Amino acid sequence: MKSASSDTSAIGPRLTLAFVVLVLLIAVGNGLVLWQFQTARLQTNRLTSAQQQLSAAFQLQVNLLSFHQTLRDLSDSTNARRLSAETVALRKTLSDEGLHIKTALASLPANTTVDPALLAIMESIQATLPAQLEAINALAISDDWPTIQRRLRSELPPLERQTSELVARIDLRAREELAQAQARMRRVQNAVLIIVPATAIGSFVVAAILGWSVVRRIVELRLETRVSERTRIARDLHDTLLQSFQGVLLRFQAAVIVLPDRPAEAKQVLEHAIDEAADAITEGRDAVHNLRLASGAADDLAVAIGSLGKELTAMSPDGTTAPAAVDVSVEGTARNLHPLVRDEVYRIAGEAVRNAFRHANAQRIEVEIRYDDRRLRVRVRDDGRGIQPAVLEGDRPGHFGLPGMRERAEIIGGRLTVWSEGGLGTEIELTIPAAAAYVRSRPRSALFAGRTGAYL
Amino acid sequence: MSVSSDRIRILSVDDHPVVRGGIATLIATQPDMTLVAEASNGREAIEQFRRHRPDIGLVDLQMPDLNGLDAIVAIRAEFPDARLIVLTTYEGDVQALRALQAGARGYLLKNALYKELLDTIRAVHAGKKAISPEMSYELAEHAMDDALTTAEVDVLRLIAGGKANKEIADLLSVTEATVKGRVKNILSKLGADDRTHAAMIAVKRGIIDWR
């Protein structure tokens, strides 16, 4: 607990390392799986492309064959009128089918290549067949049927041959693609089968280690707090009650020794002892107050400070002066405070209230607790005579004075500001950032409370 | 100054004004004693001893600045025949042992001060050694105990300071495993249930000084 900045270092390097490893493991595992999926997607694309090209080539072949068949039938019929009518329909079919195939090839997945021969054959069909039709049509009108039949026999078969060769080639490529894709997909499958369980098991193990370390760290931190808290209480007791009573006992003993011969001196010694005993009771009360708070009995800061004020008012130093009134107000919704912060805030504010009572001769003391979203602010104002040097230096046993208050404020990550002017009273302001002051959520504080109970 | 030279000249060292006041009052009742100086920490104690050369020094152990034990060592180094009596609140046997080894001639618990202080001053002034009866029981109780090593005491001090094993390892420049080993030894030697218990025992027996 050296400073507020040690909050992050308190996590410890081992915990940080475990956390980083966990995050890396999850990231790398998921990255590998995504990479495998990408590979699989590429394979699917290539397969789709091969299959679409194949179907386009088949369609081309079928179109060509049916075109040829129709023309042959027409030329056999030797009916020029019918041939003329049919060629118009054939030309339309031809251009429609060409467009259809082009569209299919254009919509192939990215990164796939189209067999150049397919496009070339398509181009040549598109370019030559309309002219052929024109020529046949012209021959039909002049009734030259033998020439038509000869042309059909000599010019169409080469195109058909090219097309069927193309179909065979594309079919072969598609088969190869399929075989390759199957092999690759099997590899992807195997990789995913290894990566996913490995990532899951690895993450689980590291997460378990992390969780275990976190629990251990929490227990350690609670223990540390507990140990230093007990040490502090012991010190408080030693500094106040015990020392004072031993001093008083020595005076009593001195009084006993001188009583028979010098009763007047004995009386003086006893009077002094009584004064010191009264002071010791006051200091003891303060120490007990701190103990009570450390035990967690006073959860509400305002209630704790209020009851301290009441007690101080009730035991006002002498009957002659009117006791000061302590007024505690709360602004904003009260939030759960970290136990250590709560205790320290109570001690600092309590010390300020006590100073106002004992040294400032104040009539009115105002304590204002403000729960802000960004910070906790506690102000203690009095209308007394300002701060005395003894309080500033903090040299009274059992009290930590202003330097001690500042030091305590810094330990819990806060800041203490003091305004004081002779005759105009004193105001101290303690501010602690929200992150250091508030317990973030209820479930977490409940968990902590449970842990404390279980381990201590 | 024949009168004052007959008296036992005393230096009182304690950081608590109430205790110093009590001691002064008690000594003032004794015709054969006189309080020559007071000090509120170890450093002042050494200065005052040098200046006044008292017959007896009453030294509190727990003090800010320079603690009583270190003051005793320093004073005895400079004045080997200095007669010093330890005053302490704690019954810690280890602390008593250290004080006696450092050369203290008397060891008084503060809760017995009002009864035993005057007799102890006279006894030590006469050249005897004097230890509170309670204290001698405590010393006997642990006389046969396995003493903690210096390294273990260092670890114990940090445990009581609220440090975790890892931090202790960093502070002492040893591995965490070493610290764990030492903690185990400490728990077994002190018969402690856990770290907190060990820290409490350490403070009680005066193995560590929590100031």
C-alpha cells in the first residue's frame, strides 16, 4: 500500500502474463480457424467456377447440335419459305443463348479463370453462324438445295468437333479441381478438428490458472490488509492508552511514597496523575473509535462521523464553555466505499473534527460528504480560531496532525487541502477520485465479503 | 557538589512525555537519586549520555528516529561500562535477548515499572543484573526454541508489513520459492497457523519491531 498507483502493479506480473497468454491463445486459435474457413471458401469458388464453365460448354454444344439438326431437317424439306421463317427464329435463339452463356461466365466467383478456348469458340460461333444463315437463306431462295446440304456438311462439323473437344477438356479440368478440392477440404477438416479442441483446451487451462491466481491474489491482498490493519491497531493502542496509564501509575507510586511524610506534595502528584488519566481516557476513546470502525461495524461514513460528533459533544472538556454543534450533511447518493478508504476517510475527517473541538474553540462544525460520479469529497468546516502550530506539526502522541492527515489522504489516492485563517475558522477538503473510492458493483463487493469470511 | 555525586545520576529516554513525567516524579521522591537529563529518541539519548555521563540510563525500546536497541549498541560502543536499563511495553523474549546481548544490564516491563523501577536502578547501580520476573519466565519458555535466521526475520518483518510473497521476493532479491520456503520455516518455528498469526507472534515476542 505504498501509493494509489500501486493498484495496477498489485495485480502482479504472473497474473498479467497469464491474461496476455489467454488473450493470445484465443486470438491465434480463432485466427487459424478463420484461415481454414477462407481456404475452404476458395475451394468452393473454384469448384463452382469449374462446374459453371462445364455447364456453359455443354449448353454451347447442345445448342450447336440442335442448330445443325434443325438446318439439316430444313434443307431436307427443300421448303424455302419455311427455311426463311425458321432462320429468323434460329438467329434469335442463337443470340439469346450466347448472351445467356456470357452472363453465366461473367457471374463466376472471383479469382477463377475461364478457359480461353470456351470464349474463342463462342466468339467464332457468334461471328460465323449468322452469316451462314444468311448465305443458306439466299441459296434457299434460289432453290440451290444441293449447295446448302454441301455447305452444312463441310462447315458445321469442324465447329461441333471443337466444341466437343472443349467440353471434354473442361470436364477433365473440373474433375481435377474436384479431386484437388476434396483433398484440400479433408486437410481443412483435419486442421479444424485439431485447432478447435486445442484452442478450447489451452484457453480453458490458462483461464483456470488465471482464475486460480486471481483468487489467490485476492486472498493475499485481504491478508495483507488484515495484517497491516492489526499492526496499526496495536500501534494505536500502544501509542495512546498503555503508555499513558504507565505514566499515570508511576505518578501514583510516587504519591504513595511521599504521602506519609509530605502529604501536600502527594496531593499535587495525585492531581497531576488525575489530569493525565483524564487525557488518557480521551485518547483511549479515540483509539476505540478507530477499532470499532476497523471492525466494519460503522458502514455508513455519515453515521460514523455523526456519532463521533455526538460523543465529543457529550464529553465537552469542561462545563464552562458551550459544546460545539456538529452538523453532518450528505450530498448525492451514498455509494459503497472501499473498506480501507472508508476507514481512512473516517479517521481523517474524525481528526479534523477533534482538532476543531480541542484546539479551535469552535462553536459550529460542519461536515459535508459529497458522493460525486467522479469523486468523493469530504469537507470539514469550523468557525474556530484557526489552526494551532502544535496541530500543524502533529507532535502529540496518538494524533497524526495535518502532515499525517495529508499522508493518509495520499495513501488512499486522495488529496487534502486546508484553508485556515486566524479568527475565521478552518476548512479542510478531502477529495478521492471515484476509481479509488467507490466499490464498483454490488455483486463484487458481496463476493469480496464472502471471501473475507471464508479465509480469515 | 558532594551531595549530587552521592546520588545515582539518571538519564531517562522515552518518546512518551507522560511516561517521562511519571519517571521524573517517581525519581524525585528518592533522596539517593537524581534525574540529570531526558531524551525522546535514540539520537538524543546518545547526545545526552555523552554530555551528562549518567550512572544509569533508562532506555525505551520503541522510539522513532533511532530505536532503543540501536541506541544501546551505540552508547555501549562509546562507553563500554555504561549501565543501561531497558524499559519496554512488550514481553517479547527475542527482543529482550537482543537487548541483553547488546549490553543492557536490566530489562523492565513498563507495567511493572511503578513497583520495580527504583529497586532495579539501585541493583544495576550496585553492579548487578536485573530482569523483570515475568521477562525471565518468557526467556526460559523459549530458551530451547529453534531461533529464526536473519533471513527469516527479514521475511517475517515484510509479512507483518503486509507484503505478499512476490513483493517480498522482489524486495529481498530472492526467488518466490525461496520466500515460500522461509515462510514455511517461520510458521513451523513459531508454531503459527498462518501468516497473520506469525506476524502477531513476531510482534508479541519482539522478533520484529513494528515501528
